[in-house]
Amino acid sequence: RTNTIPLTKELAAYIKEEDSQRERIITQSRIILKHSKSAIYSIHRGEFKQAKQLLDDAKKVIAELRKIIKIHPHLQYNLDNALEEYAEASCFYEYQVNKKIPSFKELEVDPINYLGALSDLTGELGRKAVIEATAKNIKRVEEIRSTMEEVHGVLLSMDLRNGELRKKSDSIKWNLQKVEEL
């Protein structure tokens, strides 16, 4: 019998390889998520060296996974949550250490993951504001509130429609309100 579909064996090999790489991305994404979350906890405890090491380790894993994504670009969605968490942790680190928030280009993440990270960052900033208020560092609380207002303004300026990013953006209002009540 003649095979009318060309390169069937190559297609099957590609699918098998892709499935293997998808599993690798999922497994390695968990490491990125874990390192990023641990970095955030370290930052809250003032353990900046530990946080930096965790973020550097996550960045190395991201670099390896990007090589796979270049070959299998449609597997990107398996990495997106981890990239968003990494961006959030990196923004929190830079804000706490250098009083700045890096751009999505500096972090090498796409704008959607970055905007999600900024939204989530306001939750961490809110927690930090509570710590600062407890220590009676009113100036620092005001700086944090100002940064949260800036993030809120950026997301408000976007036409986000009614997706996941819009829900995250809406949560900024509540995080900001909590800090204002401090």
C-alpha cells in the first residue's frame, strides 16, 4: 500500500520529541516558580543575597527553556506562568535593592507577562508597606504607595478588556486601598 501522507515517520518523531520537551518545560517551570517565590520570601526577610542567587538560578533555567521554545514556539504557554512569577520577583528585588522597577525588555519577558507581574507586584508592595508601617517608616510607606499608584496608572492606561490581565489590574485597586488605609 502506498503512503499518501508524506513524511509520516518524521511527523511522528516530531510529535514524540515535542511531547518530551513539553514535559521538560513543565517540570523546569516548577523550578522557576519555586525559586521566584522563594526569592520573594527572602526579600521580605531582607535576605537580598539569597534572593539574588535564587533569581540568577531561575534565569539560567529560563535561558535553557528558551532554547526549546525556539524550536517549539507553540509550547511557550507552558512557560508563561513561571516567567510572570520570575518577573514579579525580579521587579520586587530591584525595587527593594535599587529603588527601580526594571522594564519588560530588561527582564526579557513579553509585555503581557510583565503587566501581570506588575499587578502581582502590588500585593508584595502592600505586604512590605505593612511591615514598614509597623516599624513607623512612614516615608517608606508613602514611597510604596506612590509606586503602587504609578503601576495602577500604567495598567489603567491600557485597554485590557475583560481577560485575566484585567482581573489582575482590578486587584491593584484593593492593594492600593489597603496601603492608603495604613
